[in-house]
Amino acid sequence: MDIINAMKKMSFSARDLANAADIYDRMLREKNCAVILTLAGSTSAAGCMQIYVDLVKNNMVDAIVATGASIVDMDFFEALGFKHYQGTPFIDDKLLRKLYIDRIYDTFISENDLQACDRAIKKIADVLDPRPYSSREFIAEMGRYLIKNAKRRILWFRRPMKTTCRFSARRFPTAPPASVWYCISMSVPRIICPLIQSRISGN
């Protein structure tokens, strides 16, 4: 893209982005190169979930390595029909605690919804044979659960909602499918989470 190429002659993060795009382009052209996408904890909640789905859909990544928060609290959480809300970091966390609202910097989620997500994880774990499971195996089971139980199964766009939702904030205007569900439905169960137990679901 012209805008990315123009960044090569700029400084700081702009030049870094252009260099990264160039490296990624060369990776895609190299037939024997495996592309591994690594995800930081809050990027899904920040609105990047659709990007990950598109990368998988277009065969632009071979595997995903993510944190427990990315897989459980954001990706799986949204697939169950729960929402992240636009909030603010400038708020009393004690008040949010009383309201049972969790904050991810400037993003809000319902603690009740989060606990429901954890109960869904428990349902998955309870029916598995009692043996050690790798994170890849367990995430594949999460994906199979979503094939039957996901509330978001296809790509669609949600119209902007009224600002009078329960958090007095706007929901994010897009509602993409979960990467976990999409990878399983596309027979690409290549999601690895080295510290999935770092989530409360693993405690």
C-alpha cells in the first residue's frame, strides 16, 4: 500500500511499521516460511478480533500463540454472546467493583458475564477424560463447544447502539466471530496458549 511504503521514509514507529510490513510480505511469499501470530493480552478487546479472523480466513498465518486472557476472556467470551464496552480509565475502580464491572484500561466487561464464561469452561473440562491436556488440545475442545453453542458464528456488522446501555457506554460497532471458533470451523486448530492456566479458569 502506498501509505505503508511512504512510512519507510518516516521515523520512529512509522518506519518500524513499514519495515514490519515488508518482512511480513516476504514471509507470505516464501512457501517454506511458517507465519506465527503472537497476541498480546488485550488486543482482542481493543477491537482487533476481526483482523485475526481475516488472517486465518485468508491463510495468512499458520499458528496463533496467545495469552489466556486473549483466548478465554476476550475471544471465547465474545463468542458466547457477551460484550466488551467502551469505557474510560478515569473512573473510580471501587465504584466499578460495587457495580460488578471489570475494567481493561478503557474497556468494561460485566463480572457476571465473565463468571458465566468461566462456567462454560468448566462444562468443557468436566466432560473430558481425566488426563493431561496441552493448551492446543483444550482450545480445540473450546472450539468444538462453540460450534454448537456460539452466539456469533458468521461475519456481520452491528449498527451503533444507543449510549444508554447498562455501562453508560457504547458497545463496539462490529461483532466479528471468535478466532477460536473460526479456526476450528476451518480445520485450523493451531492455537497455542503456553499459560492458559494464568486465567482464572485454569486456577
